Amino acid sequence: MSEPTFNYYPSSEDVLDVLEELAQAELEHLEDTKANGIKFWTDTQMHTYNVRKQMYKLFLHKVKTWQHEVERAEIRDDIAREGAQDYPSW
């Protein structure tokens, strides 16, 4: 059984950071695999490599977009909480 990724209740930022790291690691692994054996690849293997690389790049872009959305949501939440402190809490 593998080790759990989180030993605590993760925030959305933590989850997105892990997803980014995993996608980046997979892209690096694909590049290493290409560098080590591309001269022996068939057309099918080259096509599979290209598709997987594009898929991980798109996923990485989406994760970065989600990270920015989370940052903006936290800023809006902080602003709303600060604005709420101006009113009595009754």
C-alpha cells in the first residue's frame, strides 16, 4: 500500500500544488523517455508521446488557472470578512 499524499485535511491550494507537481514530473518523465529512445520509436509510439505530452500540458495549464481562481477567491473572501468587521455583530 502506498503512502498517503496528505496526512492532514488539505486545503484547495495544497491539492492544486500536488497536482501541478505530479503533472510536471510526468512531463519531465516523458522528455527523459524521449531522449533515451526516440531513435527506436515507431510512428505509433511517437504519436502516443505527442498526445500524452499535449494532454499533460493542457492539464498543467488548467491547474494553474485553478490556482489563480483560488487565490482570487481567497482575496475576495478576505475583503468580505474585513468589510463585515465594520458592522456590529448582533
